[in-house]
Amino acid sequence: MANIASQKKRNRQNLKRHLRNKAVRSELKTRVRKARAALAADADDAGELVRMAQKRLGKAAAKGIVHPRQAARRTSRMMKAARRQQAATGT
């Protein structure tokens, strides 16, 4: 345990940030997983779920929670799957 007051404060800040980032990453994984499942099942709300997952990926990248290139890569792969599904159904 730190003895210096500034380090104690830094530890408290890091813990808060860690918990907040963990929650955001968890929500991100959930949204992406639901969007992929909706695309695979050809659900009616797949487009909306993909859009929301895309939005969360962009926000997480902007806030530095995930790397911007990782967010771009995951968005790109999700959109590629959405286009592939759209072409298969012919809508």
C-alpha cells in the first residue's frame, strides 16, 4: 500500500477508471455478440443492433477504452457480415 497521499489518490482514480472501462468493454462485447447473433438468425432488428454496436465501438475508441484501429476492424468485420447476410437474403 502506498504511503504518499498523491499515490493513494492515483490508486483510487485508477480503480474508478478500471471499473468504468471494464463496464464499457463488457457492454461492447454484449452489443457486438447480439448484433452478430441477429445477423446469423436473420432477425428483423439486426440492422438496429448492428447500428448500436457500431455506435458503441466508435464511442469506446473516441474515449480511448479500445484502440481506434481495433474499433475500426471490428466495425468493418461486422458490416461485412451484414452485407453478406443482406446479399444472401436479397433484401
